Amino acid sequence: MPTLSLGDGGGVGTLNGIATYLSEGGKATTVLSASVIGLITSPFIAIIDIVNAITQFATSPFEGAGESISSLFDGLLTGPADLILAGSEISEAAIRSVFGETIAGILALPLTVALALASLYLLATFLNEEETGNLFPGLPFDVPYIGADEEPVDDM
């Protein structure tokens, strides 16, 4: 028994599907009843498509905003976390190469905590610095004609 395939639903695909169905011994009554059912249901399908389009139009900005916020948080949180992970793997390899496997295993946690606290201390010291130069952070004077000149800011 042949099957009625209308292709992608376009005009040429539909006509080719009907012709193939009839040439393979299909019944014309099946084609006629499918056409009548299609004529009856097509307005309802069109209304459903219009409602779907309106809904899609109304919700797509919110979906896009949600995806953007998700990407933003992913970039803000996983990027630095990946950087910390890479740094810890490099530190682990360096500790193992300097101290060996046994002592590195014992000293890994205290050395990692000490490195993290030293990094935070350097960052806090830099942020608390009252005057810095315009060439390198921590340089107490400005280098003329190089770097960005800025007005003094009253921090306190």
C-alpha cells in the first residue's frame, strides 16, 4: 500500500507527492478526503501559527535577555575561577618540582593559603595606595610626556 507524502508542504512538493501516490496505485478518494480535511483545518492552523508568532515576538526579548544575563554571569564567575584553577595547577607543579612528592603533599595547603593571602595583601596594598605614578603601579612620581596625566583625586 503506497503512502501519501506531501513533501515539505509547498505547492510543488504537494503535487509531486499526490502524483507519486496515485501512480503507485493509491486511491483518489484518499487524496480527496485529505484535501477536504486540509481545507477545513488550514484556517485553524493559520490562527495557531499567528498566535505562536505573536507569543514568540512578545517573549523573544525576555529569552534573549535571560541568555545574555546567563552569559554575563558565566563570564564574570567562571572566567576568574578558571584563571584561579590554572594558577593553582601551575603552583602545584612548581611545589612538586621544588619539594618533591611527599613534602609537597604535606605543604600544599599551607603554601596555597599563604600564596592566596599574599596575593590579597598585594592587591589591598595597591588599592590603598594614595599616590601612584602614571607609568607603573606603585611608582610614587609621574613620568613626564608618558602615561596619562590626571587631576589629583580626594580619596578621603
